[in-house]
Amino acid sequence: MNQTSDLLEKLAFVILAGGALAGALVTITRKSAVAALIALIGTFCATAGLYATLSAHFLAVLQVLVYAGAIMVLFIFAVMIVSHDETEPIALRGLFMRTTGVLATGYLFYRIAWLVVRERGTDVMAATATPPIPGFGNVASIGRLLFSDFLFPFEAISLALLAAVVGGVLLARPPHDGGAA
Amino acid sequence: MPGHLYILVSLALFFIGTTGVLMRRNALFVLMSVELQLAAGSLALLAFSRGLGDQHGHVVAFFVMALAAAEAAIGLAIVVSVFRLRKKIDLSSIDELRN
């Protein structure tokens, strides 16, 4: 019984992580924006599954609602408005500098990955080895934290969202409707 | 599952997002890659949160999600208004502020 659930957990992790990485690769290589968006939605759903395996149930639900739902709908509307005639996806201008940047970032990430693998025995890396405390990651405990210790950042974020909504309306409004921006 | 695997997946996702930001010239794809990077960061936060048994990482991931929504709204509004002005959103051709 224990062995079966262990195997199932491993299988779920491999499927979710592989799906997330494959979707991300498809996203940045597609020429058509709609195909990239669909792959991105798949990536976000797989990431939500990974959150759920980390006992972050509230965040998993939010990931599907906010990312795979709301933000992707915004992107789909933008793709509808912006036309599809694309120039070559990778322009030659500045290609050398950008390739150098990607290679440097790759080396940095390789070093970080090496460090992470070396430190895999520490407590921080234990992740799902021990069962979580009761109520870990559910709506009640996250909500209690949000409205006690993090009340000020929470209100600041709501102000930032309001500013973003007003700014988005102001920016996306057609320039010829006579309103002074 | 051991936590370092989650961190490695998060690193790989972030690297793919960085590659997209650096290599793609279409502003829509750059914004999508930025969303990928934000999701990768949240994954690392949640993995460490689970490892430490501390839920503060969940709260920070919640804030990241809210800021990602704000960023997508503003970014896409800028893309749409640039497209209205210039009829294309190729980032390497938008260089009015250079020099």
C-alpha cells in the first residue's frame, strides 16, 4: 500500500514536471501565438498540479483560476487584436549578443543546479519527506496569515491592481476619442 | 518527492523563460516568457515553503500571482497601443528611445 502510493507520487511528479517543461519549450518555439498560448495553458495546469503535490492546495486552485483562466483570457484577447503577420521569430540583428546572454544564463543556471544537487541532503530540500502540519496550505491558514501578518502588503497589492486596471484602460484606449490622457 | 527535484524543475522553467525573453522578438511571446519565469519562481517558493514547514512562502507566491495579473494587464495594453501606432510589435524595430 505504502509502496503503491510512493510509486503513484513519483509517476505524478514525472508526468507533471515533464508536461510543464514540454509546454514551456513549445511556448517559446512556436510561430503561431495561439499554439503558444495553448501550450502555456498546459504548462500552468501542470504547474498547478506540482503545487498540489507540495500541499499548496489554495495556491494550486488560484494558479488555475488566475493564470490559466484570467491572464490567458487577456492574452487571447490581445492575440485577437494584434494581427498575425509575423516577421521572422528570431531576428538576426543583435543575435550574437543575445546568444551570448543565453549561454551565460545557461552556465549560471548550471552552477545553481550543481549547488542544489550538492545540498540535496539538507533539511530545506526535504520537501515531502515528512507529513505537513495539519491545515498546511489550505484557505483558512493562508487567509489567516494574509489578514494578520501580511495585512499591509495585501492592501498595497490591491492598490497596485487598481492602478494597473486604470492604467490598462488608459493605455489601450484608442487615441482618437478626444479624451485627454 | 525530494525537494531538490522541484528546485531543478523550477530552474529549468526559469531558464526556458529567460531564453524566450532574450531570443523572441515578438512582444507577445516575450510577455508569455515573463509569465513562465514568474510561475517558475512561485514553484521554488512553494517547494522551500514545504521543506521548511513555513507558510509564508505561500503568501509571497500569492502576491506574485496578483502582480503577474497586473503586469499582464499593463504589458498587453502597451502591446495593443504600440500595435495601433505602428502596425507591428517587433521589439527590435521599436528603438525611438535609443540615442
